[in-house]
Amino acid sequence: MNINKFTTGIDPRIKLSLLWIFVIVNMAYADILSLMDPTSIIRGIMAGTPLPAGGLLAGAIVMETSFAMVILPWVLNHKVNRWVSSIIGIFMIWQIVIGGHGPYYVFFESVESLCILLIIWFAWKWGNPEVKPE
């Protein structure tokens, strides 16, 4: 299947923003679902297990980074966006992989990671809008 065939006419900024929104929703739902998992870290914290120092701050940074990536394609030029999407994408995949609980979480991690790889691919395929093809 040629993904470019279906996405060629879509502004790259829209593609990237929508994919980041998809990642954020998956991350949030995976965490919500983990509230129902009696073995999850979140349930332990809710029961009184202390968080590691900076745990909440780390979670906030991860989520804010994702939120920022919805907006950044609209304010960064395509060259900068390639690098920012790649660096943030790799960081997000790393933090996704180190987290996790059960098979449901692995499923969410896989979907999120594949989506982020697609984001990186689209960012690198984003041509210079100022150069018109002949």
C-alpha cells in the first residue's frame, strides 16, 4: 500500500498534528486503562506507595512534550521540524518502551511507537514548500 497516494494532498502540518493527537489519546487511554489493572504502578501509587522523586514532573514533561508537538509543525519550518520530530519522536518511543504493565499496555505501546515512526517518516518526506516541482 502506498501511503503517499492517500496523503499527498494533505498539508504535512495537518498530518503531523493529527498523528500527535492520536498518540496523545492512546497514551492517555493506556494510562486510564491501567487504573483497572491491579498490578499497575498507578494503582500502587493510589494505594500509598511513594512515587520516585520527580516522578510526577517526568510524567508532566512527557505529556507536555506531546502537546507541544501538535502545535510545533505549524510554527517551525520544514527543516527544523524534521529534526524536532525525530528527536522528540525517539524520546517518546524510549519513554513508551520503558513504561508498561501488561499485554494491553504492550499493544498501546506498539500502536504509539508505530505512529511515532510514521510521524518521523512524514517529517523527513516533507519537502521544501518554497521549491516548486517542475
